[in-house]
Amino acid sequence: MNSLLIGTAGHIDHGKTSLIKAINGFEGDSLKEEKERQITINLSFSNLNYKQKHLSFIDVPGHKDLVKTMISGAFGFSACLFVVDINEGLKEQSIEHLEVLELLGVKDIILVLSKCDLCENPKEQEQKILNSLEFIPMKVFHTSIKDQESIERLKNYLLNLECKNANANLVFRYYIDRVFSLKGIGTIVTGSLNEGKISLNEKIICLDNQKELVVKNIQNHESNFAEISAFNRVALSLNCDYKELKKGYVLSKKGFFKG
């Protein structure tokens, strides 16, 4: 199955989470505080499968105090939905998120103009926003969660995006964004597989503390795998205490990278 990691970027309240929900029906803000404050605090993950295409969505927070969380989620994006409220244009976190994407080398950026149902002159506003950007988006979409046709156009575009071929010769590199322990299973980490591939029972290392590990199980959206390649969201079961690993740590093959 062909896989893509699709991320979001953009200012708080410009509609990133609502857009993902409109695309695949997943409501990312599950924490009580997120619902009460109506903002995304943690990274949120969901997916969309259609025929032989698998899209993994990573919804990142737009609040200025949560930019570190945004950075941890942006590693490994195949493409990014840069969401801008067409009525407000670029705001502080819009610009900050673009700087992060540039720093991480994310070049395939899709400009999604949200809340277009509230705009009287969408073409004029689009041009103002494009003039304020220092790059040319690979595509521009006018959307509204109240206009399902606009959502379907974006969804169809994403489903037809060309998948990058995972280079099996690249060294396995994986950024942890969650660590927890499950009774009867042990330590579980979740993250984005950026490069290379990983196999069951393979020996790996955490670059940050030089802890040597063995992969006990591999999961991608509730399915078990004997081996999985880059551009996927992956959960790994590892032979260590969960307290030995932290969000932001990097897993790789021994002898290739320094922590």
C-alpha cells in the first residue's frame, strides 16, 4: 500500500482540526482541556484509506506556547496542509510554522484557505495571501467545512498525490512523539518513520541515551507488520522500561548517527 504522511500547519483557530475532521471524520481534540479551550494541545493522529492509498494525518497545535509540540510532529511530513483563514490572512503562528517547515526541509506545501463561506472577495484575498508568502504553494484550495464539495476536491487531490518511494538503503530513523506502557505488553512508542525500514526482532538504539533496544512488535493503525518502511505512522513495542524513553528521542541503527 502506498503511504503518505500529511501534516497541518497554521495559526490557532484557522481551522486545522476542523479541516481534518471534515476530510476523514476524526475529531482530534480529545483532551478535556482541549475541548474546554477549543484548541489543539497535543499532536493528533488519524488516517484515511482508499484503495491502495494510505494517508496518515498529523494535526499540530497552532498556539504560540506549543511550537515545540508542532516541531516534534512536523518531522517526516510528506506534504503539509498550510491552513490560513482567508478572512484574517497570515498571523504570528502562520509565519512561525512556515519557518519550522523550512528548517525541517518540508517543501510540498498545500495552501488551504479556510472559512471561504464568510469571505466576500475570495480571489482578492487569495492574492493578498499569496503576495505575503515567500514561496509558491504546490496547490491552493478554497474550503469551507460547510461546503462538502470544497472538502471533496481537497480530499481527492490528496488521494492522488504521488507517493515518495521509501529508500530501503537509507538508515532507519524514527522520532518518538509518545511513550507509554500497556499491561501485558510493556513499553510502546509511537512516532513517524522518516527514513529506512524496520523489522520485527531487529536491534536498534536510542541515540539520546545510547540504550540498545529490540523491536518486539510493529503496528500501523492497528495492523501488525513484520516489516515497515518510511512515510508511515508506526507504533513499536520495545524491551525496556517506558521511563527510559522520552518524547523527542530518536531511534536508529547502532553506529550510524550520534545522539
